[in-house]
Amino acid sequence: MAKLILMFKDQVLKEFPFMKESITIGRKPDNDIQIDNLAVSGRHAKIDKTGSGFTLTDLQSTNGTFVNDKKIASQKLNDGDRVIVGKHTLLYVDAETDQAEENNIDQTMVLDTAKQRELLAKQRGGTGKETEKIGVLSPLGNSGMEDIKLTKKLTRMGKASNSEVRLSGLFMGATAAAISKRPSGYTITFTGGMTKLKVNGQVVKDSAQLKDHDKIELGSHRFQFHQRKADSF
Amino acid sequence: MSTVLTNAAGLTDVGLKREDNEDSFFADSKLGLFVVADGMGGHLAGEVASRTAVDLVIKSFQSWTSRETREEELFAHPDLSLSKTGNYILSGIRLANKVIHEMAVAHKQYQGMGTTVAVLAVMPDLVVSANVGDSRIYMVRNGRIERLSKDHSIVAEQVEMGIMTNEEAEHSPLKHVLTRNLGSSENVDPEVYEIQPTNGDRFLLCTDGLTDLVPDAEIRQMVVAEDDPENLCRKFIDKALTRGGHDNTTIVSVYLSGFEKQPSRAAKKIGGFFVDMLSNTKQTEK
């Protein structure tokens, strides 16, 4: 039985075997394939059984319907075609290719074939790295210093020569503060010494998670923190 | 310069349902290295995998640290976002992966074997945490708990992408399917984090035998309430067994203390200046 595999960013969400002559795709709940996303029109497209195969037709959707990145009005589907609706992808799998599904009665299944498990296992790196964000410290005031990219997992700030960010000041500690990139994001930690650490005017005695545009003060040094996409540098 | 005292303990239990213990661990406060691994594979292959991972990570770390090996000469390409120690750990894990993978390919009885690994390195000025798979590293600092590891499982990644909720992940039949482990492929991409240690930090490395049965909030509570790492390990094992002990369970706990910080030279100088000034003032007041 032929089927459509609904995917979002290479993640398999659901499978839709062709059980009817006509299938509708759209945001409204009465569609056979409901995709709840604003980029999808209420009634976006439909697929009709034509002869031995299936034909996809765009229903004058706002954002259009694409097959393998080409915008279409109406087109017959071939095995492996990627139908793009809004930000979602529907992968069309022809009947002959789809042998494992013959016994299947369920309307929707998730992750039941080794192939799908592989797909998920493969999504490593592909989606993660492109959108990776790097923290940046922009010095405020007339320090003459340039933006500091926080490329290291641990950035030490202080007087010590091994500090990634060397700061002067009479009471500045060897390591006054440290910024680490953790699973939860960038976090700044006060590591001791006489120089106070402030984030957005509040004294930080232990740690604070950093958000875009946070203002950091360490002694007389002031920075603004932001995150930029890795590929924007 | 600061010094740090490390008090650590480790404990493992086969649990109530399994015949063999395929977990391995290592804890050495002097070396400052702590490792936990959860093996998989039939006929004791799991034990071989986890033991090999632990041994290789330790041996490579000891060797490179004692020789102060340059990052370019390590087993793997250095990661520029990490410190030297961080790269020692990264390379050690990659090396372990290569060896386990080759063993699995070359020997029928080891086919399909693999293991997770979670590593913690504690230096006076740096803590490195690294993991592959779903064994975890927690840090409890100032009463708050935080993970210093990322689960490499299908459900964790789906939760991160917003496709699944935490609730759904808990009950998913795919809960234990990993997306990364040591042994199944030639290359592996470990998760590595580096942080600055502070006085009173408490760390925990554990396999999923524990985390399947005890949620993060409860782990936090138990760590905060127990001042002795050995007692803590015992308590966790007991809790896991009380709740069914469905899997091998391994815990390593590391408590930091005794941070001695030298007062800054500037403060000493200024302090000295004032002392002089005050003694002079006293004299002139006479």
C-alpha cells in the first residue's frame, strides 16, 4: 500500500497509508492529514487516486505546495517525492517499495520500521549544528575593546594570564567570573574575589543563566551578552 | 591559585531482575577522574564493552596528563572550544569507541556490543564533564541541580525538538533507544562541557538504572541532605532496589570542599599600606 510519511526537519512524525480515493491536507481538523502549523492553509492540498498512481493538487494555498522544491499546481507523484506543505514534508512512498506495511491495519504508526529508526538516528548533527548559536560579549563604554566571541566551552574572566578575557582592576581576582556553555545554555558564575559581578544591575553571588541582551558588570568592566547564529560570523 | 579537596565514592548493584552486571565504574580522587559506563550486548559482551570504555578513558588520561601531551598529538582532532584537559577526555572517549567498535566487528561473540560512558574530571581550576549515551552527570550547586550531560536517546532528542513532551517521553516504548553509544560506529561525537568549580559543589554520575526510578527533583533533595558521598551512594542504590531494581544501577558521587583562595596581591598591598599609615598616624598624634 502506498503511503505518505509526515516529517518535520527530518524527524518522522506520523505515517498515512492511502486508504481512500482522495486525501485532503491542511490545518483544519477535518483534513485527513492535519498539519497544525500557521504556514499551512486551512485546506492546503489534496491527493487523488488516478489510475495506478496518485496526483497531488494545490488548493490555492497561501504559501503554495512544492514537490522536490518545485512549486506545483497539480502533479503526479513518484516514489520518493518530497511534498512540502508549509514547513512540513510529506514523503511519498510507492506501493511496491512499501512491502513491510502490507499487514498493517493501523491508520497511523510511529517509528515501527528499522528505516525510520535509522532516519531518526541519522538526524544527529544535521539539525543541531546549523542553528547553533555562539555567545558574544560586546564591551560597553569607551573601552576600545572588540566584541569577544565565546567560542570556548569555558571562558574565564579575570587578571590571570590564562584568562580567556583578561581584565584589569585593582581588586580584580585571578579568575573573577567564568562563563560556561552548558546543556541549558550560557551561564555566568561568580568565582570569588573582591570585585562584584552584576547582571542587569543585580549582584550575582553564585550563578546566573544569560539571556540575549543581558548586561554584565565586573568591576568597572561592562559588557552586553547576545547570541548569534554560528554561521553569521 | 586555589586548591580543592575531593571526597568521592562509587557503588554498583546488579539490581533485582538482571543476572549480570554490565555496568562498570571508576573513581579516583587523587587523579581527579570519575567514570561510569552502562554496557549492552549478549553473553557478557556488555560487561566487556563497559569495562573497556572505563579502562581506556582512564589509561589515556593518565598517560597524556603525565606527559603533558600536546593537543595536536592526541588520538582525535582537538576541539578548539575545549581546554587541554577537555581534549584529553574527548580523545580518550573517541579512542575507547574505536577500540570497542573494532572488537565488536572482529569477534562474533562481541557483535553488536556497545556502551554508554559518562566522565567527570576534577582539577583545582576546572571541571570537565563528558558523555555518550544516556548515563548522566548531575551537579548540585547552592541547592540547585543541573545536568552536565545530554541524553543521546531518541526520546530526549524529540523532546528537545519540541516534537514530544517530557511526559510522553517517560512512557514511550522507545525510552531506552540510544542515538549514540560507544561501539556501534567508527566515529562518535561525545558531549563535553567545562565549568569553573566552586566550593561545596557536589557531582553525581549514574546509569539509567537510577534515573529510570528517581526523578531529578528527588535526586537533588537526596544530594543536599547527605554530607557523606559513600552514604549517598548507598541511599541511591537502596532506593532503586526498593522501587524494583529493574536494571543494573551504578552511582559515583563527588563532593568538593576546602577551596583555599589566596587573598589578592593588591588587597595585601593596600592592607599593608593602611597598616603602615595607621601606625605612622599614631606616632604623629603623640
